[in-house]
Amino acid sequence: MKTTTLPGILIGFVLIVFSILLGGDLKRYVDLPSVLIVFGGVFAAALASYPTANFRQLLKSLREVFQGSEIDLMGDLDNVLDLANKARREGMLALDGMEFQDPFLKKGIELIVDGTDSELVREILEGEIALTEEHDQVPVKILLSMAGLAPAFGMVGTLIGLINMLMFLSDSAALGPAMATALITTFYGVILANLIFTPMATKLRAANALRLARCEMLLQGILMIQQGSNPRIIREKLISYVPEDLRTSKVSSESTLEESMDGIDGQTATE
């Protein structure tokens, strides 16, 4: 899934810079004390609020923000259908010992191969989904926290600028820089919150929702394989978890499924 986060941020910055250039000098909007107050304050406060492990998790999650999610729901659906076809042809034990790259799918298949009760399988896998959802929310919470901190530290810079302005009220030469610091810090905080942190958190939420949909789809597929459901019925059930814009391989999947089912039906008729 392609992402538009980086192009969107760059377009936003270009438009802001272009608007500044139309009305004045860009150098007036560059203020080192304001940068230190807003950027330094936000990251220091976030670092004080969350453990280091959470920041490592955030850095790993940023790959999904800028590179897009690697989740392929149609590919996962095809894998489930292949497993269903294999189980119907050769029996449930034929799935034993198969290699799975995805730990969630591996655990589910191992449970049904071992003859675990379907309700217990559902309970175990739903527990895994809940843990995954809770784990994925950590980077989103950090980004939203930083989005809230940015305007707050912008106000801190504004207060500092106003205090300096009042302290040197008799010195007209000092009023300009003090007022600039007072206003630019708020400017930095608003941009940081609304153009960087909030969009990144929103994109991570979308990626997390897609991952959750994938786990739910796999859970339903595993349970239907255990029940011995027809692959056609499994596909009709699981396709509802795939957004319309991601159903790119729908036609090829249907043709593959028809060929597989023809093979099963032909084998049954021969027997």
C-alpha cells in the first residue's frame, strides 16, 4: 500500500514557504531560540513521558508511515484458500509441519491441527489480536502526545518572548526580537503539530486498522478451515475484510479458486 505522507508534508512546507516569500523575507521566520524551545521541549517532554523501548517501537513504525504498509490482504486470502483446499483434499493433518512466515497464522493452524476446540481457538487468537492492537497503539499515542505538546511549548516561547519584551520595554531595539520570538514559537508549534505529528499518527492508525482487519480475517479463515467449509464460502466470507481499493487480484483469485474446486470435485467424482 503506497503512502502519501512524505509528499503531503513536503507540499505543505513548500506552500508555507512560498506564502512567506510572497509577503516578506524567509529569514525573519528562522529563529534559533524558538527552534530550541519548541523542538527541544517537545522531544524532552515526550522522552520523559515514555520509556526508551516505546521510542524504538515508534522508529520501527515510521517505516509504515513513509514507505507504506506491507500487508497484502488479497495475498493472505489466497493463502487461506490454499490451506482450505489442501485440508479438504488431504485432511487436516496435511497442514501439520507446514512452514508459515506469519506467527499468527502459524499458531492458528497448529491449534486446529492439534484438535483444539473451536471456541478455545477463537479465545486464544482473539487474545493475540488484543495484544497486537494494544502494542500498535503505543506509537500512535506518542505521536498524538507530541502533537499536543508542540502548541503548548509554542505558548511557552510566546510567554518567554512577552516577558523579555516587557523587561526591555524602554529599549525599542529589543522589542522587535522579543516579539518575534513570542510569535514564531507559536508558529513553529502549530506547524509541527498539524503538519507532521498529527498526519503521522493518522497514517499509523490506518495501518493498525489494516493489520487488525488482517488478523480478524485470518481468525475467521482458520475457524472455517477447522469446520471444513467450502473454499468458495470461505472466500465470500473473508473478502468482506478487504477494502474495495485493495481487491486488485480478485479476478485472478476467483479463477484460481474455480480451478482448485474443479480439481476437488473431479477427485470426489472419481472416488
